[in-house]
Amino acid sequence: MATLAFEQDTSAEAQIRTIVAEQAAAWDAGDGAAYAKDLAPDVSFTNLFGMVMYGAAAFVERHHHILTTFYKGTTKHHAIRRIRFVTPDVAIVDIDNQVRGVKSMPAGIVVPPDGIVRTQLMEVFVRRGDRWWIEAYHNVDTKPAN
């Protein structure tokens, strides 16, 4: 099966990397609105608890809640694993994500002994004009290998 590959656009890649870094800084500041500033208005969002939501407003509301409750005072550490341009204006970004300093979680969810929640985050970016928007945000809890 043939694979269609697009040349990596270094300027576009740098813009995407900046957005991902800004997300981590906004999280660390406890600012859900800033964390969501690059979301498309009708973004699809699945969080690590399996909740599915649509729209930037729902995303902001959820992140305001978590950043003022069980994730208050935590820090986010993003490591981009891969940026793959499926077209020159669409990129899939795979991120190794850690939320550090977790002390409590919602009922029924265990806090890891080291206080680090590890997830795999996939964000789908779409360029419209000269701006990149996050159209999909999918976060999955990961477990350490045994």
C-alpha cells in the first residue's frame, strides 16, 4: 500500500510547536481560557476519563473546572513525539503528556504513587489562512509497562 507523504514545512512545524508550548504554560498558570485559545470553535474533545465534548466553550468550562479543583497547582509537561502533515494544511501531533503534582483525582480514579498522570495526547491541527487551529483533541490515559 502506497503512503502519501508531504514535505515537513519547518515554519508550520515551528508554529505548532509554539502552540503546544503555550498550552503547557497556560496550564501551569491555571488558565483554562488561555489553554484553549487555539481551539477551533467546534473542536472535538475526548478527555482521559472518556468524556466526549464538542466546542471550545465546553473545553474551556471543563478546563476551568479541573484547573481549579483536582489539577490545581499541577504542571504540564509536553514532549512532542511526532508531527505528521497529512496535507500541507493538516497536521496530526502526537504528544507524550505528563501532569505532575497530582494530589487528588475524582472518585474512583487512583492517584499514581509518584503524583504524575501520564497520557498520550493527539491534537489535529488545521491551517486556515495564516493561523493554525486545533480541530480535535484526544487524550488517553497510559499505564507504565510491567
